[in-house]
Amino acid sequence: MNKFTGAIMSAAVATLFATGAQAQSWDMPTPYSDAVFHTANISQFADDLRASTNGALDITVHSAGSLFKHPDIKNAVRSRQVQIGEFFLSRLSNEDAAFGLDSLPFLAASYDEAERLWAAQKPVITELLAEQNLMPLFAVPWPAQGLYTNSEIKSVADLSGLKFRAYNAALESFATLAGASPTQVEAPDIPQAFATGQVEAMITSPSTGVSSKAWDFLSYYTPINAWVPKNIVVVNKQVFDALDADIQAAILEAAATAETRGWEMSRAEASAKTATMAENGINVVEPSPELIAGLKEIGAQMLADLEANASDEAKAIIAAYNAN
Ligand code: PCA
């Protein structure tokens, strides 16, 4: 091949791979296992984008904390070690209470309330995350959080002294106010933490009860339905801003679809996974009015503490939420 035809061929190859030349391979760490609906939703999001961009954006999902541990995912996206990632939104409550409002007991306890809370949170959180060069793409709730124990819990007093698994600061406060002793344990480590006696009770969704096979180490589930916390997917803003407009549009479209699909999946999970637990021998016991009244007192205390110390942003979200 002479120089001339070589040059023509290179040009042809360059044209042929015009899309390929800009093809992006992204890594996406997530905290939860493949058995969890959030992970299924995110895999579908990645598939949708591979299809809608003709392969120009190829996202590899690294589930269950396999690439980065949950506490490190946000900073991995921030520092561009990865382009995109998922985490439990209320983990960031130590940065600003605005991030943690979906984990306050009985502030927003149904899906409809959770939707209204997210509408109030989203603009504020978008601004706060932009300060860290992060951009939210979509947020999806877990089913309402219920109580898992080894004996029937009739009032808050029955929680006293229990070694309690926690997943964020709000749940730690909640357990402490109930007289229990909280320990932070990531979702994939739940079976191990119960097996070794590190913890003996927890509050989480029926989804996580089933994915961790709660029936192997717990016998009662009390659907107190106290809050509806969310996972959020964020992309590095600098990475996003550098993309071609058509890829950006494809991402925003797939994200909107994933948010709608995720909320639907979550709603369907709540009853289906509670039924799975019952089938596997867990006693599903409706909470007594006394238990709920005691838990609501704790929630009111936590809200009062939060309002005494919270940022103006967090207070504005609560005001906007209550005004609707
Ligand atoms: N499952 C996750 C977060 C909330 C939930 O329902 C967990 O238990 O870690």
C-alpha cells in the first residue's frame, strides 16, 4: 500500500468509526446486589443507553460494592475515578440535612408523600451536588421501612437493649432514642452480621429482607412503614458537560425512564416481598397502636432536633413539602 491509499483508507476507517471514535466506556459502582430491584433497574438503564446511543455509551455496572465500597462511591464519581454511580441518598445527611429528609420517621411514609418530598428535595439537592461537580440523574425509593426482630415487638420498650443494624445516621439516632444499640452494616453484609451475633434486629424494606434471606436469622416482621428512603444515581458533571448533545439527551431520557420504572418496581415490591417473607416462615405482624405512637414520638423528637440545627436549605424543603 502506498502512502496515498494508506491515507485514504485511514480517512475511511475514521468515518466508519465516527461513532466509535467518541465511544465511551463507563464504570458504574452500585452498593446493592444483583438480586435487588434497584440493580435490575440500573442494568436496564445501561442497556437502554447502549441501544439508544448505538453503543456510543457503554456502561458497566459493578454491583454490591464490588468496585467501590458504598461509603466511597460518591467521592469516586466526584474525583472522576468513575463517571457515574449509585448510593443511598440519606448517607449524605452529615453534609447537609437536606439529603437526609427521606429517612426521618413518619415525615413521608407513603409513596405519594415520598413523591412530594422528592419534588421538594430535587431542586435543592441538584444545587448542593453541583457544588461537588455532581449531577443527579434519577432517584428511586425503597419500599417503606419495616421492623425485623426475633420476638414480637408490642411497644418501643421492647426494643430496649437490642443490637440494631443501622444504615445511616438517622437510623442510628432512631435506634438510640429507642434504647437500642446501633451498628452500621452495609446491606450485602447483613446475613454475616446476624450470623455472628453482631446485630439482632433491623429496620429495612421487605426487598432487603428478602435479598438477605431474613428468615434464616429473624422471625418477626412488623410493617411500621415509617419512611421511604431513596437511592440516587449521579454522574460527574464535568464528564456529562463534555459529552455531545445527542448523548446528553439520550442519558437524560434514559434517566427519566429509569426513574418512572424504578418507582413502579418499588411499589410492586412492597407487597410481593412481604408475601415472600411470610411464605418463608416469617411472622408478619401488624404494628400495635402503642408501638406506632411510641415510634411517632421518636420521629417528632428527631424532626425537632433537625429543625433546631438544619441548614436553611433543609428547612426550606420541609416548608415546601408541608405547604403542598
Ligand atoms: N435497603 C437498604 C437501604 C434501605 C433498604 O430498604 C439497606 O437496608 O441497606
